[in-house]
Amino acid sequence: MVQREFAQRVVAPPGSRTYGRLSVTVQQHAEARLLFHVPPGAFHPPPSVTSSVMRLVPRAAPLAPVRDAALFAEVVKQAFSTRRKMLRRALGPAFGEASVARALAAAGIDETLRAERLSVADFARLADALEAERGVRA
């Protein structure tokens, strides 16, 4: 049982207001389901928030396989660190503008999208494309 807002962030789909780094990270490694809400009146004294019960079932393998899990995590982190920026601008400082542009093109992702529009699979493709881009430049 967790606070409702936290549970909603965990299970949020791409494109929703609450979708973010937490959503991508949890969904990559576990199947998350919101089961039901528990109103404040169910407790004594009643808290000022609604609680939610959720189920997390670890996945046998990641939802979207990636070659470099650490790079996947860093791409997700950087993409959401400046959430209102387009991907090319959010990722450019960490990975290089030119590398990001080539990786986005290779992954088939529009560089003007924002992080909250990408699915877990999109992030995996982007991380793999960036990893391939690093190999080419090394």
C-alpha cells in the first residue's frame, strides 16, 4: 500500500501527465497493477491522503531488452531531467548533440518529441542506438 499519487506514477502509460522516470524504470523490470484505492476514512486517525494497493510482479526478463542496462537508465534519467525539453535538447549535453541526432534517427524516434511520449520500448531502442553510436565513434 502506497500513497495514491505514487501508485499512479508507477502505472502511468506514455503520454500521461504522471508518466516519468519512475514509470519507465518500474515497468521495465516489473508488471505493475493498481488494484484498488483505500479512502482516508479506513484509518484512525484518517490521513490527509488516499492510499492505493498495487501489485508488482518482477519480470523474468526486462520488458524491452537492452544491450547496456546502465546506459538505458542514464538515457531515461537524462530524458526526464528536463522534462519539458525536446529529446534532442534534453539528451544533447550528456551524449553530444550530433550523436543524439543520429541515434534518434536510427531508432526511428522524432527528435522533437518529449520524454513523456516515449514508451519503454522506445527508450530501449534509443539506448541501443546510442550504444551503437558510441561504438562507431570509439
